[in-house]
Amino acid sequence: MRKVRFSFLIFIGVAVLIGTEGYGWAQPPEISIELNFNKTFYEFGEPVGVEVVVSNDSGRDLLISKGFSSRVYYLEIWIMDPAGRLLLGQRNEPHRESPDAPPLPFVSYQGIFVQVAHCEVLPVGWTAPPSQTQTADLRAYYPLELPGYYTAQVKISAKVFKGGPGDPCDVRDYEWVGLLTSNMVSFYMEGSTEVHVVPNQWHLSWKGGKKNQDVQVQLKPGDGKTVNDYRSETIRLNNRVARRVEVLPSMIKAYFDPEEAVESLGPVEVDQWYPVVVSGKLKSNEPFGGGESIRITR
């Protein structure tokens, strides 16, 4: 019985290796992708400049999936926002419904018929042009709305075929298939909701109970919104609940305990600046948020 089980496991292992041949053995092609942001900290309303440098550093021409060289690379960034949501690029182009694609054709090559994929030649030393790699403001394509830290990485699916210019791109005879990735980048944003924290100088002595007034957060509705679009009871300062909230015609004011506000920062040093996060929910249950920096004093 043990011999039967052992033989069965060997059979499964061999099947897995055969099934993954062409995928797991080859190394990714030497196509370098570098992601660069112009800053690591963005204040409210500040544009987010990005560059994605893509080049063929393999030392040879590559047969690659058709359309690779014409991609808009800054739309291939995968971004994780502070709420843990995956953000993908929004393409501002018309969408057309099309019928199912026809099956891949067969061509005669060296006396046999092979099924070929759509491919293109990526010349040695090729580098993507700025029109496909640079944007002055990534916010036009990604909903970078919440305050906090974001992580970003370029991920592009591709298939590299064997051979060179003039060879067919045989769907069964390829060097590598998978995701090409860039370096991972982290950056901080103050969010898309305009907020002001009053005062913006917080006293360390508040932690000992010496406090004269509440910390006030002034929240101004974003574009196309009014104060009635916000659930005022959900407003938080560094995840602390407001003592009370005033809804005025043009803004919302939320008041927070000063001692809790300082404690929400964790360990702090005098004369240093720290980001604070104001967050909550709209009546549509969508999250909103903004941020501002405060300074610790004695």
C-alpha cells in the first residue's frame, strides 16, 4: 500500500513539473521598470508627479506580446491606499463593445503549422518615450482621496517568445510569461478633503492635564459636496472621537480633547512636526479624509 501511494505522489510531482514547464524555469526578461515619484509627502491639493522608466536591457531584440511598447505606463501602477483598497488606473478613453476575438491563426513554419500569437519586436536598447511614462498629476487617473500612507508598484503582464525578428510567435514555444514589476514606492498624502487644525501648535503639557481649550478641526466640503453630505458623527482625529460637532452653512467644526489629541500621536519630540489624520464617512458610506501637520511645543 505504501508503494502504491509513493508511486502516485511521484506521478503527481512529475505532472506538476511538466505542467509548469516554460513558466517556472525561465528567468524574467531583462526589461527594467523603475517607478519614481517627485516627492514622498504631498500636502492638500498638491499635484502628484510620477515617472515610469521602462527599457529593454537584455542586450538583444525581444519578441514580446503585441502592444507592450505602446502602453501608457503610469496607468499600469497598482496602488494600495491607507484603507487597504487596491486602486487601478482610470483610462479617460471611450469604451467600445466588440465581439469575441477570433481564434489565433496557424501559419506554416519550417514545414509545420504552428499557432501564433500577436506579438511585436522590442528592439535592443529601447526606452519608452515620456508621453507614455510621465504625468504631472497622478490624481487625474487614480482616486487618491484618503489621508495617510500609500504604496505603489508597476505591474505589467507580458509574454516573451523564443526567436528573433521574422520568427513566428508560437503560443507553445515561449521563453517566459508572467508579471513584470518595478520597485515599490511609499508616499504620504494629506487627503482630498480640506481640513484645518486649530491650533496647529500642540503643547506637550496637555498630556499632564494642562489644557485651556479644545483642539478644533475645521472641515470644508469638497467639490460638488455640501455639509449635509457628511456624517458628522463619524468624524475622527487620529481615530479619536469628537467631543461635539457643529454643522455650519459652509463648514463643519469638530472639537477634540487636547490630552487625547497629543496622546494619539504616540511618542513625540518637542519642536518636531507630525501629520494628523481627519477621517470619516459620507452619507453614501464612502470614506473621506484630510490631513495637516502640527508642531509639538512645551
